[in-house]
Amino acid sequence: MNPELFLADLEAKPTALRALAQALDGDDPYGGLPRGIRRVVFLGMGSSRYAARVAALRLRAAGIDAAAEYASAVPYPPTPGTLIVAISATGGSRETLDALEAYRGRAPIVALTNVPGSPVTEGADLVVPMLAGEEKGGVACRTFQHTLALLLALVSRLTDGDGVGGLILRAADATADLLDRRGEWLGQALDLLDGPHGVYAIAPVERLSSADQSALMVREGPRRAATACETGDWAHVDVYLAKTLDYRALLFPGSRYDEQAMDWIRRRGSTVLAVGADVPGAAGVIRYRGDADPEVALLTETLVAELVAAHWWTVGSPE
């Protein structure tokens, strides 16, 4: 793992996204899906599972039975009508490979990976390349973004949607905008989030992956304390910490419960950095191109925490 190469990986995001959009415009990676799918089970660990929860939630909202499971969990029973989507950027996640043993030859398997020919593809009925390029920094950043995009493409396919090529291009523009203007906002973000008790990322349930991934980036690179919370659940879980800690929150707005959380935060004098929308009481706000579109936000907003993490990782651990 290398902080300078991690930053280079982040700076390559717009180019990689545009290449992905072009690839999807020329070919449907899910064209070989079998018919008669009655259930979709996503298997993965870490950021793979974060992205999968977004897709499963969307499929359930469309009336399709779907679940995003820890690959280490007791598996769903294998049936011909259960589509297994195994997600592993490296293609070698031990838990995911172990989970697939219950399904090979018993249920249709889609392998979503950034490494063609990796172990996760063995016995798969369909292999979907992430096309994120090599992440030389050793951190799943572009692969997380591409996993989300390709899972949205799967949701679109299963729900007769219009595809996601245009969305991916808009996300590329939004990502480029954040990168190009980081000199305007990164310094403030570093100051507001640099507290003695870690970073607390908050996001609505439909974009909970943004909070999860943001917290992971802060833990994985700079090795700082960070955790994630769903906005509505915040009043039942993290509200207590805001009373006793120097609480520094990275808020991704869009929940109907934003104001409920902010009411407590304002009363307790906690610090909030909002990303993508103006939030009354926030100490800082970061806006970017296309941020009013929650689909663009889903694919873009974690870049804020990633760039913060890259800086902290470069300068070293706090004293």
C-alpha cells in the first residue's frame, strides 16, 4: 500500500469511468443472464458488500427478492432460480471463494471482478469485468466506484431500466470537478474532520455505501478511527457520542431525517461537513457538479473522504 499511488488512483477516476461508460455503450455485460431468476443473492466482503447493499435495496423496492450477504454468512439454499452475484475486486477474497462452494453447479453465478481469470471466475456462468484498471495504491477506490456502477447496470437490466451509461458519464464529470477544485475545499475539509475522536460518516439508507466506504478509507490508509451510520438510525445510535466526544461528522445529505440529526448536532455543538447540499448548521459545505442528482452523488461523493484520507496518509498519523 502506498499513499502517493493511492492519490494517483483517485486522480485517474474520471478517465476510468469514461472508459467504462464507453464499454457499456458497446456491450451489455449481463446479456448472458439466464431466464427465470426469482432471487438475487450478492456475496462479498468489505466495500464489495457496501455496494451490494445498494443494489439489493433497489431490487427489493422494485419487487424482486434480493439480499446482500456477508460472504462469510450461512448461505441461501442453492436453486436454479437464485442468481448468485459474487463480488471481489481482486478475485481472491477467501470468504467469497468459500461461499461459492455451495453454489457451483447448483445455481447460476455471476462473478464481478477486476482481475479476469482470477479464482472467483472459476465455474462462473458469467464474468463481468470491473474495468477499473490496476489500483497501484493497494486500496479499493476505483473498483468500489465501478462495482457500484456495474451493479446499477444489473439492477437496470433486471428491472427493464434505461441503462447507466449516461449516469456514469455524469459521475465522471462530477468526479473531475471535485478533483479539479480540491484546492478550494480540501483544506477546510481536513481542518473540520481532524478531531481527536475520529470521523463519523452519515448517509441515507439508499446511499449508505457512501458512509461505509468513507469510514473505511479513513481507517485503511491513515489508520484513523472512523465509523459509519445511517441517517435515520443516527438518532438511535450515534446521538450519544455527540454528547460526550469531539464529534466530527461527514454528512451526505438526502435523508428525510437529516434535520432530526442536525437538530441534535446543533444543540450539542458538534462539527458537520456536508457534501453535496447546503445544510443549516453545518460548519462547511462541499458542492460539486451534478450533486443535486442522488444517482450522481452515489457514484461520486466518497471522493471527499478518499482525498482527505490520502492527505492524512501522506503526512502520517496524528500525534
